[in-house]
Amino acid sequence: MSSDHLSRRGLLQATGATAVIVPAIAQAQGKREEGPQLKKGEGMNAVEFTVNGREVHLQLDPRTTLLDALREHLHLTGTKKGCDHGQCGACTVIVEGRRINSCLTLAVMHEGESVTTIEGLGTPERLHPMQRAFITHDGYQCGYCTPGQICSAVAMLEEIAAGVPSHATHDLRQVAFSDAELRERMSGNICRCAAYPNIIAAIREVAGEDEA
Ligand code: FES
Ligand code: FES
């Protein structure tokens, strides 16, 4: 039997298989298109939490991240979306006193909790001390990472005050203030403009630890 004959037969077999498979795929695709459709509002979850001191009630797709709930549903666009998967820290907000990446958590997980965003820390007329220090020390250039840096810095100083150790802590019995501590604790907040020295200077000022 020649290889020529074999390849013709192979081709015929393949063609036959294709003739069966293609309609089957089309049929399956057709079925998918005819699948049940959600009615408006169906599959949504009611969520209530406090944002910047204000109680909010939302109807959300349970897959909505806290970041999207803040930006898209509450129009609090001070919180930034950088990477949207936990790598840059631009989306940092404070929930129940702890800083978190709002892109990595679902809004429905924060039912009844208290969320503070950059808009809740201060206003242009009444700046939070950390906001003022960032301005004084030029702790930003483009400003995209800045809301996350400021929220993170505020909660981070609370962590130090509470004696929460970091990977840079030498003596777990006494959390000492140092640039190494600050850099480690702020390492989840990336600044592509590399304003890091000025950010550290701003945080030091607020902590009352400015260098002479
Ligand atoms: Fe959340 Fe980058 S947007 S960590
Ligand atoms: Fe531009 Fe930080 S100021 S990314």
C-alpha cells in the first residue's frame, strides 16, 4: 500500500471526522447562545457599608471588587487602579483601620465595615497631616500612586504605634522607627516616578521623626 494511498485515505478520514465535528461544535455553540439569560437585577447582591463616614447601600454583582465599587459605583475616583492584581498598591484604602489592596477584595466581603479612601482622609481645605507633608516634601511627581501611598502611610504609622513587627524588625519586643522599617512597610506601594526619598521624608515628618 503506497504512502500516497494512505495519505488519501487519511485525508478522507479526516474530512469525514471534520464533517461530524463541525456541526457538533456549531450545535453546541447554538445551545450556548440559547442559554438562560439573567433578568435585570437578578444575581445582584445588596451590600451595605460605610465609606468615609457615610452609609452606602449598593446592588452589586458579587464579583465586583471593592476598588470597582468605589470608583465605578460611588464615583470615588481618588483611589486608583494601577495593575488591578495586587502588585502596585495604587488602590490602597483603609478598611476597619487596616490598609488593603481594594483590587484584591470583593465588595460583598465588607458588609457592615468601615472604609476610608483618600477623599475621607482630608479635603483641599482641611488636609490630613500626611497629605500636607506629601505636598511639603514633594512626595510625588505624576501623582498616580499618591492616594495609595498616603492611605498606606497613615495606616502604616498606626501599625508601628501598635507594635506590629515587619520583616525588617530586629527586636520583636520593640518596634523601632527607621528608614529600613519604612521602606519595608511601604514596599507594597510602587512609585514609577521614584519619589521614594521624598515619600520617606514626608512620612518621617508626620511621625515626628524628621532627620535633622
Ligand atoms: Fe491594586 Fe495595583 S491596582 S495593587
Ligand atoms: Fe508618579 Fe508615584 S508619583 S507613580
